[in-house]
Amino acid sequence: IPASFLHFWQAERLRAANAALAQARDELAVAYDRLQHQARRDALTGVLNRAAFLAELDAQSRAGVHGGLLFLDVDHFKSVNDRFGHAAGDQALGRVGALLSALSADNDLVGRLGGEEFAVFLHQASPERMLDHSQAIREAIEAIDLASPTGTRIALGISIGAFHCAPRFDPAEALAASDRNLYRAKSGGRNMVVA
């Protein structure tokens, strides 16, 4: 009887240890997934961070995908921070990131490249869809209802440089081309799309 009791007691302890180990493994897997997600996302806007966006853009290129690459810059963003404070600037960037994500399809890429600069890759988009989508983004950014702590409306605009990427495009060259178009949009008066 004592040997049976000892065997039963050890088996119960082993079952409890296995259950605790399984629970710890599941919690670790959830934590790992959360860390993976956080490592790829910009904390302020929720879109892909620069490194993740560039890696995904490279993967799209290697897969032979074509589409529209948009380089976006929030107009006069420094003045938003200077006039209304960094909290208002952060709120503006968060709203822009959320809007870009909401307007994008499942296979599109949205990333924050730094500061007030964003990029969007429109998966398998024609040049026409690229331009239509760019104008829709520009109009939606203009329509964002954002107010300062004192109630003053914070007007936002965005300049967009667009470039249509053929299959097997060179990501660095495509970004440079869209950046050149962005520069033309900014020097041409801002809050416009140049392709």
C-alpha cells in the first residue's frame, strides 16, 4: 500500500508539473508572438516600422509583384508640434497611420519610414488605381478632424510622391523615384500627388 501511494503521489506531481509546463509554453508562445508583432510595428502609429516595411517591400519585389509605391510626408508637421505641442503632433501621426491602414487592402503594405514620413505599397495596383488611391488618401488626410487642447482645429495636408513598380522592381530605386516625386510635390505647393 505505501508503495502504491508513493507511485500515485509521484504520478500526480508529474501530471501537475506537465500541466504547468504546458501552460508556461503557451504563455511563452503568446509573449513571443506579441514581441514579434511589436518588433515589426511602429509604436505610435501601429503601421510597419521602417525595417519591416523595407523587408516586406523587398519580398514583394522578389515574388514578382507589381504595384504602386507611395512616399508620403505630412505637410508643415514641425509647425504642428511647435504651435500645438508634441502630444498633438503624436495624435496627428497616430490618426494618419490609422487612416492609411484603414484605406489599404489586406495585401497592401503601410509603414512609417521616420518622423512624419510614411510609405504605402499598393499590391498589384495599376497606375490608375495608384493615382486614385493617392488622391483618396490626400483628401482623407485633409478631412481629419483634429483639434488642439484649446479647441483650435489642426489642419493637416500631405504630399505624396507616387511611382509605379513593374514586376521584379528594385526596391531602392523605386523608393528613390517616389522620393523624387515627393520632393516635386513639396516644391510644387504641397498637399498634392506627383507621379
